[in-house]
Amino acid sequence: QAAELIPRTVGVLTQVVKSQQGTVVKTLGDGLMAVFEKPVRSARAACEMQDAIARIMADAETGAASLKLRVALAHGEIVEVDGDCFGDAVNVAARLLEHAGDNEVLITDAVHVRLNRLDRQRFRCLDRLHLRGRAEPCKVFM
């Protein structure tokens, strides 16, 4: 069942990214990496992805394994090389994802301050987290 469910789910999540004017950089088996011009679009995509996963699970057969979504959003300069993206924002998002629990969306302060008031209210501060490979802790919201 997972062999069927994962590709279908990644396809649905890809459509969510596109609907929020994002670009899928690459798929990673059971995940994906995307970039957005505006942080508000990335946060909205994360919420839509959670809704999409819930719908997929509601439609799945009873014996299907439960899908969990973990999302990490960071803001900063990135460099695109041969269709892949690199840079501090990519590294921070990858390290932040290590702290995300099932069905959690974690965002950095740099993303949070760029959201409108209504979207900012969806997140609460988790204080500062120490991310692997970084000297200074990062202020994070969930």
C-alpha cells in the first residue's frame, strides 16, 4: 500500500506547492524540497499540505499505514545550481526538520516576521533551538 500511497501523496503535495506559486526543487523518496518567493506562500502551502494529508488518509483503506507530515521553513538567500538549491536557508531548514515532530510545521523567526498578522497568529514561539552545525541558537515557531 505504501508503494502506491507515497508517490500519489508526493504528487498531491507538489500540486499544493504549485498552487502557492512555489517550485519543487527535488523529491526525496517520501519527501520534497520546495522554494517560494514569499514566506507567506510557504506557510500557506504547509497548512494546505496538512489538509491534503488528512484527506488522503481519510480516503485510504483502513489498513493503510498512517502518513505523517513534517515541515520546516527557513528564509534567506539561496543559490540555484543545476536545478538544485544551496545556501544557509536550505541548511537551516534541513536542520530544523530534524526537530519537527509528526504533523508539525516549524518556522524560523525570519519566516515568522515576514508573515501577515493573521498567518503569524497560527504559530507560537518555541523559544530558541540549537541546530546541528550552527553556533547560535535559532528562534523557532510552531
